[in-house]
Amino acid sequence: MKVIDADGLILGRLSTKAAKLLLDGEDVIILNAEKAVVTGGKKHIMNKYRKMRELTHTRRGPFFPRQPHRILKRTVRGMLPYQSSHGRTAYKRLKVHIGVPKEMKGRKTIKMEGASSEGKTRFVTLGEVSKELGARF
């Protein structure tokens, strides 16, 4: 079981590395989903996520989440072969949390190499994106 702290990690890079671990048969738990970052200009990112949210039909979907842990989980799902049985079983091994739950306090976490946002000046956290979409967490 791999426990990953998403604090300050780039969303896309974190998702690809988590998807690779899931496809290799590992159980993956991601903590602090609201602290993951999306790189780029704030206006561009907010418009992109707002457009994805409004693109759907209210009853028929596709449904795009508002909560930060669900957005991160959906991003990982996009990097898995979700339509096949292998991809679905891999996706079921993924757990994503907002913050750090009580049972996970004190556990050793992994910082993903190559996914850090150090040196990036233009980014928005996933928590800010979710609040813009209307999430309460």
C-alpha cells in the first residue's frame, strides 16, 4: 500500500504516477487532495473547469465533480483503461482524501519525484478550483 501526500504536487503528474502504481497492482491512498496544484494562469484554469462542469446535461451526464478529492480521482480515472476490467479493478484500489484522516496520521507518506511544483509561479490549488465551482468542504 502506497500513501502519497499531494501537498504541492502537480495534478497531472501525480495522476499519471498514481495510475502506473495502480496498474502494477498497488493499493494507492492520496492525502491532502485540496493542496494539489494545477499549473497555469488562474483565469484560464477557472474557465476550463467551469466549462467542463457546464458541458453536461443535468440528468444524463457526463457528470463532472466539484469536490477536490473527486476531481483528483476523476483525473486518475482518465489515465486508466477504465472501460476494461483490468482498469476498473485498478480504479477500485484508489482512495483519495481531503486532508489527513485520523487513521492515517503518523503514517509514512511518499513524495513523488518529478511531480513537485517548486519553481512554478503560476498555479492554482485544487481547493481554490473546487470553491470556485461551488464546493463546500
